[in-house]
Amino acid sequence: MALLPLFLFVFENDRDDSLTQWVRLFTEDCAIPGLPLMLYTWAGGGTLCGVAALVLLIVSTATDFWMQYRYSGNSANQGLWRFCINNKCHAHTLTVAFWDATRAFMLLSILSCFAGVVLGLSAFANGAKSRRVRTGGIALLLSGFLALLALAIYTGVTVNFFGKRYIDWRFSWSYILGWLGIILSFTAGGFQLCAYQRNTAEPPPPDVSDS
């Protein structure tokens, strides 16, 4: 949890370090010819993708179909919180480090994505020049990174452990939704940062009083 304030602090102070340069990769040359504006602005497109990512991450984390396999001849599936055999579900009773890590990173990803969506909505009230839009973009990118860590851990352990323990197994739709949520989180964050960069780069309107 301490990573998020530190991460946001670095960008809020515009320090010329490697993290700031990494974010600039998303904000330079954002004007892509022919790319339609979603909900009239880049910020609106980012918010729309962020909402979709939030829904997918929540559904992925809450459901029990990260993996399907056969156990003693019976069909079985499991999620981060429960396992089911013949449609009878039970809570995980074993404390396994990779499950705890995956749960923690997914929950942090959901919280970060929610914060990014809320901050993105401020674009419609304060304009895309608001620093909240940039902070929201950073939060969405952080959400995608946290979810990526969660699925990377789950994938590695599942392939190396469950893949050897069970013959007939496969990743299921909850797991796939998690990957879709990651893609949308990164897309939403890129849109938000592009919205901030494009609007701050625009010249101010001429002062009518001077004419």
C-alpha cells in the first residue's frame, strides 16, 4: 500500500528521473491520425476503458473459474477464494503463499483502478488540464501493473505445480478476464495521460481584453 503514495508523489513533483521518462512514453506524440475520440475526449475514452477494466478485474477476482481440471474423475474448478468439485464449492483451507500474493495484488489493482476512474471523471468537471487527470492515468497504469504481477505469479505456479499434478487441466474464463482487464487498464492509463498532455500543450486562448 505504501507504493502508491510514493509512486504518485514522484510524478506530481515532475522529477526528471527514469519513472517520469517512462510515463512520457505514453504522452509524447499522442495525436494518432484517424483515431476516433471516445466520448468526445481522450479523457472520456480513458474513463470508459477504466470502467470496463474495473468491472473485468472485479469479476475475475470474485469468480471461481481461474482453472478447470479433473479430480478423481470428477470435474473441478478453482478461483482465488474457493474450489469446486461437481458444483459443490468450498473455501480454500490451506494458506498458500502464491494464492495470498495473487489475491493481494488483484485487490490492490482493483483499488487503484477505482481511484483512476474517479480521478478521470474529474476531467468533465475541471477539464483535461487538471492534474487529477494525469494522476488518474498513473493510477490506471499502476492498476494494470499490479494485475500483471498477480497473473504472472498465478500462471507460473499453476504451470509448474498444478500442470504436473493434474493431467487434464486448463485456464478458464475468470483468468482470461483478468488479462483483458490488464489490457484495458493500460489502455485507459495511456488515454488519460494523452488527454493531459494534448490539452496542456494547446496554446491559451487570446485575451479578448487586449484586442
